Amino acid sequence: MRALRIGDIRVAFTDRHSKVSLPPHEVARLGAEARAVAVRGRDEVASALGLPPGRVVYLRQVHGAEVAYVREPFADSPPPVDGVCTDQARLALAILVADCAPVLLADPVAGVVGAAHAGRAGTTAGVVDALVAALVARGGVPSRMTSVIGPAACALCYEVSAEIREEMAAVIPESWATTRWGTPGLDLRGAITALLHRSGVQDVRHEDRCTIEAPELYSYRREGPTGDFAAYIWREEPNSLISSRKAV
């Protein structure tokens, strides 16, 4: 697990060794026990981060651009949203990914944090802009915000058809890329960074591992149907302490 501290803001990324999500073959092997294993895995990660297990918000991600404000975790059936924000301390927001980019955002002065699942479809649809707008609606100021873009498929590995590259680049020119093999590609990280900058967020940081290249991370493009790793962001109460594993 990797963790980062920005004032009272905490950010963390799991890997395939956590059980926040299980790949299909593990679900098939465990059967009825699979859900319980995933719940225990999520609780263990929360505890390792110094969080109560019942204070983590998970979403039903659908590759869209909807962003919700929350004061507590969703029930067993979360609504279909790809972004979430909160001004509640010690309420962690979690994004599950396996090639898409987790985008984490915070205004420490306003005490508001947000997270989004930003793949090709959601980024093109506007989920990054919607996340910034959601924080602004809660008192955030883009020039004060810090963003962390987590591990995702890199521009040298994210191969797509020429048509898909042209479609995304027509909306976000910075997404245009060529893979290391000379084929059409997408620069998802570059596209998200450009959108954040245009929204007024200048402090953009990166946990820049490529999911396709990093064996400790899940990757749909490398493995086919697989599990997900998680990105978390939350705000601690001032002066509270948290143990972290490894700094980004």
C-alpha cells in the first residue's frame, strides 16, 4: 500500500494483494463466501489506514460523469455515480480501478475532498470538470486545490483504434498519443491533467505507475476480466495522527 499526506488530507492506494475487489476466478472459487472475503478485505484496509471500517464510501461506477455529495457511506445499493465529494472529516472516498485513472482532489482550507473514476468514457463525458465543480459548490477554490492522479494505463501502452483516438482528441486534444509500438493510443493522464489545469487546479500530483506495466496492480488490458485496486482520499481532524505505510 502507498500513502501520501497533504496537510490534514490523506491519500492511499492499494494493490492486488488487498481484497477490496476479487478477480472473477476468485469469485468462482469462493462462491457464496466471495462477498464476505471482499468485505473483510475492505475492513482490513480501512483499519490499516487508521479509519473505522464503516467510514468508507464505495460507488457503483458506470463510466459516466455524475458526482454526488455524501455525508456517510451508501447503503448496500449505491447509486450509479463516478464521482463523490464530502466535507465530513474521517469519511474516506474510495475509487476502484484497473486501468482507468482515479482522480483525487482536495481543498484543505475549505475542508472538502473528492474522488472520481476517470476512464476514457467518463473523462470525455466531463467527470473531471464535474468533480471540480462539486468541490466549488462546497466552498472549494480551484487555485487552492491539490489533485493526485493515481496509477492508470500510460500513453505508451494504452492502445486504441484510430477512430477512438480521434473521437477523444476532438474533445480533449491532450489525449492524443502514439504507443511504443507506433499505433494509435490515448494519454489519459495527460488529458486529465489538462482538464484540471483548465479548471484552475494547478497543483496536480501523480502516482504515475502504469497499470499495464506494474504487476502488483490489476489491469484489465493486461489480464482480461480481473479485480480492482482502490484509491482513497479523506480529511483527518486537525492534529490527529495516522500511520501510513510508504510515501508516494
